[in-house]
Amino acid sequence: MSKTQDSIQEEWQRLAAEVTRHRELYYNQTPEITDAEFDELFHQLETLEAAHPELATPDSPTQKVGAPVSSSFENVAHLERMMSLENVFNAEELDEWLERADADQYLTELKIDGLSLSLVYRNGELERAATRGDGRVGEDVTENAKVITGVPLKLIDNEDFPIPALLEVRGEVFIAVEDFAEVNEQRQLEGGKPFANPRNAASGSLRQKDVEAVRRRKLRMICHGIGATEGFDPTSQFHAYEALAAWGLPVSEYTALVSSAADVHKQVAYWEKNRGQAICEMDGLVVKVDDIATQRRMGANSRAPRWAVAYKYPPEEVMTKLLDIQVGVGRTGRVTPFAVMEPVYVAGSTVSMATLHNQTEVKRKGVLIGDTVVIRKAGEIIPEVLGPVADRRDGTEREFVFPENCPSCGMKLAPQKEDDADWRCPNSRSCPAQLAARIAYLASRAIFDIEALGEKAAHDLVKSGVLLDEAELFNLTEEDLLRTSVFTTKKGTLNTTGKKLLKNLETAKQTDLWRVMAGLSIRHCGRTVSRALASRYGSLDKARNATVEDIAQTDGVGLVKAQSFKEWFEVDWHVNIVDTWAESGVTMEEVIADAPEQVLEGLTIVVTGTLEGFSRDSAKEAIISRGGKASGSVSKKTDYVVVGEKAGSKETKARELGLKILDEAGFVRLLETGEA
């Protein structure tokens, strides 16, 4: 063997050993690297074996599925082998697979980041549940599977789909994103280390011996395939899913049946952008040939079917070092801890900061300064620290101590009310951080839409002493702006941005009353409450002079929000803001001359999915301006559900309840006439 061959063999042995080690750590819930880092390592090994086929022996990790089973549970053989999936990472690789897997129809499914499970039903009764293991032998976790939400102990009889004598079902067990924080909190109360992510939590939960503890972990399952069957011979994957759903097995609401490669790419692009809409963690989209006869002709290699592939997205979860925990002060005085981290690339951008919500969350997540942490960034959402990788601690980590005083103005911090989780700075008028945040908020598109007044400019107006509160915002002059740095040239004259601001301030005075109310940054009284109050009272004076009891009767307001609204006007400098704005010509009464006819009065409407002619906000505005209630949830009290493209669970629930469903054209007619 030449020196070059020796080095190639050594490189293969190193990569194979690393892949094997990290795969076993992954299946034992103690990963040391992220999924994306493992994918890269595995890809390096595949590339080396492609260049040197003699290395791809049956013992290679690239030829194996899963990991060897442990001895903590009884080992059981699967009736039909559970396989893995081949991965592709870009459009070109997907196109190559689509050319090889040319078909009339494809199914696209979310690649759930959970734990694979196989269920065996005999004559409709759950006989056994087993983890994937090495694909041939798994761990018997039947008793634990019985407490997974949605897993039926007995299949539902159905006229269209008779229950088969034998049914082996494959699926993924997961913990919903919305349940993860609660599960981690419970784990820490029980004395355990916090889970780094929902996948580890699900995997660790299913392998517990205590069934009641498993039940508390809020496990769910989605079925995505079938193994051995007797008395059931579906013609397509989609047909199989229809049968599973009819028998009461949980199937995904996000699965789509498409008819072209172009449609597959559309689904890939949509879910890459909208990962945060799913109830589960997902790291890609699975594409399957729908026709089962074609699947059988295509067959499989040693570890994966040729008729399915997983398109892996760039990681939304990565690991990095938590260098420090600092705090920021928001417009209502809320003091929020945030993580300062070693910069890391995630979901398309490099981030170095992530939210930690409040000091209670810091403790609940169990993070220490100096930890290696897992962070997640879904779509455009601010990155969030999910939790620590506790096994990487070396003893140098330290606890975060929440500050006693405001980092911006030095005032002593405290919860506003006894049961508040958030601590606030009480210096609401003069705290520079609060004032700058309020100014930037009221200048945003959602409120006054004052172009040329962003966060940097707001801080400059406060720092330079031009604004002591919001009162004089609409009275700003050129002379005022010359005291700033953002709005002046190096020669000390007013720059283009400054001129634009003065012009935009004048235009912004004439706006909707609800925007003016929302711009006051009254706690608990955001845009929805402001819309309701503006619609009911028609003027700010009438609203502020109403009693708490009367305000509370406003639809969607209630006593807590009514009290907060009323109490705000008991502060002198608050009243001065409103009075000064009124003198400056800011809208104080609802302009109803051009208001549309109230054709939707008394109707509750839910809009779900993407509409061509409406954004989410404009659809909501169209409903509310016509007297209707724009709800975010479907119930028996909902009158209409407007369904656009990519609608999900809300459409499903609407159909289950037998509600009236409209497409976009029907929605437009409803807005025009009040009738569908």
C-alpha cells in the first residue's frame, strides 16, 4: 500500500469513528455537536467513499441505519426493516433526485426532528411499540407509547377502510415547541438537567421506565409510513395516510400532494421560510414518490429507499458559547435579559445576541454564563436560547445575577405588581432607554409611520436632550434638530434626513385615532385594544373620561386593560403628552366620513393562510373597519373562515366544526356586501 493509500485509509478510519461516536451520542440524548455539524461529517465520509468505493464496506457507518439498541429495554425485531433517508442540501441535488425519481405525483412532508417509532396493530389492537434501533431490532417501549397523545390503543372501524389483520405503522415522536419550556421546567423541578432541545427531550422521555413520568412529558406522534401489513394494500402513499387518519392514527396536517418538480420546489421554499408555523421542530422537507407500485420498482439501497429523499434546510439550531448575560430596557420599562454569545451563523445570518425573556426564564432554562448553549432562529424571529449543553461544563461557569438597578438610569428595579414575572424600571418618563424605545415604537410603520425616525435617531433625540418625553415630538423644529448628530451634516447644517423628518412629522399628524392611542404605549393596551376603544368612543377625550366599568365593557378589553388605560391618564406628564399633541394638530377624533359600511357587524371572521390581495394586517383591518371581529382562533362561535394558500390546522378545525369556509373571492364579496 502506498503512502497516499495509507493516508486515505487513516482519514476514512478517523471519519468513520467520529460518525459512529456522534451517532451513538445522538441516539443516547447526549449529542456533542449539532445536527448540521453531523450532516457535514457524514457527507465528508460519503464523499471519500464515493471517490474510493473499496472503503464502503458493510461495516461503514454510511451503510447502517440508526444505532445499536441499549439493554435497558427488551429488544424486539421489526416485522419489516425501518430505513433511513438520503439527504440533499440544495436545489441542484434535489433536481438530480427528481430526475432519477421521475413520477406523476409526489408527497411533501415535514421532516420532524424527533424519535422514530414503530407501532404494530393486530386486528385493530395495539400489540407493540418499538424504537428504530439499528433498523432491524429496536427497544420495546409499548407501555410508554400508550401514553403518547394521539396514539390509539384500538383503531376506529371505518366503512371505507376496513381494519386490517396486521398493520405496522412508522412515525415520529416529538414534543411540541409550545410545550418544551414547561417540560424543561418540570424536569428541573425533578432535579434533572435541562434538555438542550425538544428532540433530546422526546428521545429521553420515551426511554424512561416510569410511565407516569413519560405521560408528563407531553409526547405527541405523527405517522408517516407503513411497514408490514395483512389485509391492507394501498395504491399510493396518500391513500395510506387517508386510511391511517380514518383509523384514528395521527397524521400530519402539513402533507401536500403535488404533481410536478416545480411544485416540489415551491413546497421546499415555502417551508424553509415558514418553519415557525409548524407545531413541531423540523429541519427539512421529505419528498416521496406517491405511487406505491413505483416505490417498489425503485427499491432501496442498504440503508435508504430510492423513492424518498430529505431536503435538509440550513440549521436553525446551532451551538455556541454564552459569553455573558446582560439586560435591556423596553418602552414599558420591562427589563429583559439577553445572551451575548460568540458570533455564530444560523438560519441565514450571523448572530451574537439572543433573548432570554426574563430572569425566571433564565433559571428555568438552566443556563449559566460560560455555558455552551443551543440557540434557535426561526424565520425572522429574534434568536432564542433554548438551553445549555450541560455535559460540556468544566466548572468555570457562573450563575446570572439579575441587576438591582436599571442599567440605563440607575433606578431600583421591581415588579410592577406582586405576581409579575417581569421586573421594570419605574422611571418611565426620564429613563433614556424607555423614552428612546417609545419614540422608535410610535414612529414605526405599525403606528404613526414616521419615516426617518428609527432607533438610532430616537436615541440621539433623547441623548442630546431635545426630547424629555414624547410631548414635543410633533413640535420639533430645525433648531431642535441642529442639536443632534443624526440629523446634521459635518458643517452643522440640517441634512436630508432631518428635512425629511420635519416633513413626515407634519404628515403623520393626520392618522387613525387607534394609532394615536397605541402610540401612547399604555401597558396592556396595544393595537387591538386601541382599535376597540377608538371604534367605540370615537374620540380620545370620551375614552379617557369614561369609567373603568364602562371601558371594561368594550369588546376585547376587560377589567385589567380598562384599569391600565384609566390609570395612565392619572399621571400629569401623560396628560401633557396628549394635550400637547392635540394642540399640535394630531388626530384626537375618529374620522368617519370615509368609513366603510358596517356590513360585518356582529360577525366573527378568521383568516388563515396566504391571500394574494391582502396582508395579514390589511385583512384584519378590512374586517374591523366594517364592524366585524377579526379572531385569531377558530371556534363554534366563528361565522366565517377565510382560507388562503398554505392554510393549516385552522382550516382543518373549521371543517371539523362544519363552519362556513370562504376563498379569497368569497372574502372580497363578504367585505363588499356582508354576504358570502
